[in-house]
Amino acid sequence: MNFEQKMVAFGYLAKEIPSEFQTESLAKVLDKIQFDSLTNKEKSIWAKPIHFTIPNGEGFRRLISIPSPLHQILLCKLISENWEQLQVFFRQSNISMTTPVVSTEENIAIESKINIKEKMNIRMRYLHNKNYILQTDISRFYPTIYTHVIPWAYHTKDYIKKNLNKKSLLGNKIDSRIQFMQDGQTFGIPIGPATSQVISEIVATAIDVDFKELIDSEVPGFRYTDDIEYYFDTEEVAKEALSKIHKVVNTYQLELNPIKTKIIKAPVAFEPEWKQYFSRYFFRKTVLGQRSDLNSYFSRAFSFKHSSQDKGVLQYALKKVRSEIIFEENWDIFESLLLHSAFSDHSTLPVVLEIIELYIIKNYQINQERFKEFLEKLIKLNIHQENHFEVCWALVYSKRIEISLSKEVTNLLLNAEDSITCILTMILSNKGLLEGNLNFNKYKRYLNKEELYGSNWLFAYEAFKQGWLRPYSNPDYVLEDSFFKILYQNDVSFLQDEVSLYELRDMMIVSSTVESKDETEISEGETEAEESKDETEIPKGEAEAEESKDETEISEGETEAEESKDETEISEGETEAEESKDETEISEGETEAEESKDETEISEGEIEAEESKDETEISEGETTPEEILKLHSKMKNTIYKNNAWLIQGIDTNFKKDKNISTYLGDEGY
């Protein structure tokens, strides 16, 4: 794919939109769309975007947009054709971390020049000889960018005033295209498409340049989109700089956020306490130990959520815990904790579903009644408030996990007024997951030519493409539009191919075998080690390490302890202990053992004894490489194809591997 195609394929839809929706098939037909054959009137038609609200902290919402495909393609084309020119402009800022660059990743269009996790490293580098930090950000940046400011920022305001009618200028072209895709609106730019990162960076770069000129010196710091941080020797200089930033930002008809604007005396913590806690937390590898740790972990997660001003606490906690392999005995409580997390912080709905999907594929049994109650309450609480994200993801849960929805909830869905909900409701109807009498008369009002450029353009087009709700009052309404006719004739759909979780699960189920030199009993999720000379009882949920004369290595995720001649009891958790000849009790906590004669290395977490004489191989539940390849092939070009973590989880052997490889995805935390 060339750059223009990548922007359409992977930079069109916001990441909050579920993978049921895609624009790759649109990108593949770009060379077949002859824009020269469209009249200027057709290319300049005002179109309404689809609006989709997402949670943005406690009680706040953010409005993301899915613009008309006609104008989004033309904007991508405009940016692609002027990419080198734009890069020259962006290089004027020496503090921007978010200069857009073409991604080397196959399924990402644009990424920032510097990853967000470098923020802390930049701060540490600059604070070695600075005493004060100025932090600020632009209030409601995307929604308050005046489109006429774009040419001012790119060409300078004075130049634009002298060339008011020069429509060929790049800044003016971008300004016009944004207006066309927003029904003529000049206030704000769409949140969601990657093209808006490019446009916002034009304005932010101009602010960087003007501030540098105004302060007349090189000030160390960084900017991440609209978050700005500078470092100074004195508070007075920092205050003077703040007044100048105010002045520059106001020039572009923007405002600083007073809540997030502050001057801080160094030193400061580089990382919030909650992040330190979760990143260093280790779960024990026994059933009861893990259960206790799950309770502690989520208790702290919910506590940090309430005490911290940061929005990403539960997101981070869930992305950390998903690397743990949960014992089947603990699944019920883990399932409850996941759903409670999603209900407490709706932004976690996608990651919670991802975890649940993996365990369904691994043949864990979910509580259907619990899920039904959860989903129906989520829909009832949010549909009247037009909280599209929550309703959308509840319907995705219902579709993927195959949970039917009651007559009461079905009636609520039949009155929906947004494309995403309408499309997902139609899919659920076709799958037989909606109870009650299905009357789609209200949906039919969107199935006309005018709506192709209205706020329900996606449903108007996709219903025609799928043949839903025929007959139409105008049977050819899509074919009568020059642009959408091209899409239809080239088989463009905005829906991704499906694959059933339960089909993937059935492919995973294989016979279990146990190979061992000696007869060994292996209980589910847990290994009991029988030792050669001494007999040791290890109760569930507690870690006890036993040693004779030789050194015992203890596997990853477990605690350090050592025994000499006498018996050492180690209770749940991990603590510091010194051992001699007498018996030592080690209380709950975190572990460091200092030993007397022999040194035993035990990794973080809880204790597993590896046996001296007998070796046990467990192949229970193991899937062969051939079967894994079949699974990968089945998931290709479906809703799961870009879900790297889920694929990694499928590849993980839950009986042999200690963890699921995971990436925390630092963005946003």
C-alpha cells in the first residue's frame, strides 16, 4: 500500500471503534475512483460526519467523528501529495514529540516521531540543572481549532491577509476540505482520523515557533500534541514564559487549560505511585495464592482509581494482569472482577472483552447469566444519554460471546439514531440474538439518497450493500450517487469478516497427555512436587521452599527464601527474613531472604520447588504448531487479525508457560 492508501485503510477510524468496522476495502479501490470524473459540485458537497461519544474521565465525554468517505479520501490525497512539504514545516519545532511520520508498521498509517514513554526520559535529562517545571496544555484542542487558523499557522497570518483569495495555498485547501466534511462548520477538527494529527500539528508547530521567537532563547522542554512542559532556573522566569505562551496561544484563538497549568518546584516524582505498584506486582503460581493476589491487586486498582486524578489507572492495571495465566479454579472470581472493572470504568470495555475472548478460546466456561445482566444494564443506563461507546461495545460483547438480549433492550435498540448502533443491531438480529417483535420502521427512514451525506451515511450505504430491510422507497438510491455508486460496484464494505470465538475454541481443544519417568499426579493448574528425602507439605495458596543439601532453583514469579537445617514456614505473600538454625515465620508481604549456609535463588512472586530426581513433562492442553497455524489462518482477515495480544495468548501453552507475553501500550498512561 502507498501512503495515501494506508491513511485510508488504517488512519480513518478511531481506535475506539470496534474491529467489526474497517476501511481497508475502501483503500484497495482508490485507484478505481476517478475523481476527475466528479464535478466540483459533487466534490464540494457538504457532508455530516457520524458522531460517536466516548468516556473521557469521570462524567466527561469526548466526541469522535467518522467523516464522509468522499471528503476523507480527498483530504488523505491532499496530505499525501504534500507530505514532503509538510515535513519541512514540522522540522521547525525542536520540542515536538508528535511530529507525524509514516509508520513502518503494516497496520498503522501515521505515528509520532517520539514515543510517549520517552516523556519521563526527556524530563530526567533536562532537570539535572533546572529548579522549576512549567506544565500546561491547550483547552479542548481539537474541538476549538478554528479551521481558518490552519492557513494562518502554515503560511503566517500576515501572508494570508495579503493573499486572501489564493485558494491554491495548501493551508486554504485543508481549511476547505475540513469544512466540507463538517457540514460547513469552521469550529473544530474531527477527532479520530489520523489526518487530524497532521492538521493539529500544523497549529501546534506554529505555536512552538512563535513562542521561541517571543522568548528569544532556547528553552528546554517538550510538547506532546497539546501538552507542553518547559524547564527553568527560577520561578520568575517560568511565570514570564507562561504569560508569553498565553499570548501566542491566544493568537490562534485557543486557550490554555487553567486546571492543568502550573509551575512546579523540583524535584518531582517521575512516575505516579499507582504505576510503580502495578508494574512491580507479581502473582503467585498456586490456586489459592493467585486468588488472594487477585483480590489484593484489584482492591488496590479500585482504590487508586478513586484517589488518582489520572484517567488510565484501570486500563493500565488490566493490561498488566492480562499477562497472568489464570487458573480455571479462579476464573469465576476473575470474571467478576473484570466485569466490575468494565462497569466502573467504561473505557476498559475493549480490553476486558479481549481478555474474556482469550479464555473462551482456551475453553474456560463463562457465566452466561452474569454477562446478560451486565450487558443489559449497560445498555439501559447509556442508550438514552447517547453514550455511543458503551452501547456499541455492549452489542459487540453480545455478538461475539453470543448473549441474547431481552425484549425490553431490543425495543430500546430499535429506536437508535446512530449508524454504529443500527448496524450492530442488524447483525444481532441476523444472528437471532434479539428477543421480541422486531420492527425496523425507524431504521428505514435513513435509507435514502440524502442520508448518504447525512450523519447516518454509514448505515444508509451498508444497509444497501448488505440488502437489509428491503424493499426501499427508492430501490436505487445508492446507485444514483456518482461516488457511492463506485464504492458499491467495487464491492466496498465497511464491515470486517466474522469468525466465531467458539469455532476457534473447538480448534484449540486437543487430547491431553502426560509424559513422565515416574508416576506423577498433576492437579489442574498446579504441580505437586514430591521430594527425594524429606517430605514437605505445601498447602494451596502458600509458598514453601524445601532444600536438602543441594541448591534448589525456583522458577520465575516467585519469592526468595532459604532453608538450612531447620524448617522454615513461609506464609502467603513475600517478606524479608533471615534464617539460621531456628524456625522463622515469614509474614505476608514482599520477600527477601538472607540465608545461612546455602544460597537459593528464587525469583519474584511465590515459590515452586523443582524436583531433584524426577522430571515431569506436562503436555496437557498443548496445541501442535500445525493446529496453531490453522488458527492463525482462520483469524486472518477477520475482526481478530490485528489483535496481536490475543494471537500471542492463543500461542501460549497455559499448562507449560508461566505468562502471556503482553505489551502495556504506554500511550495514554
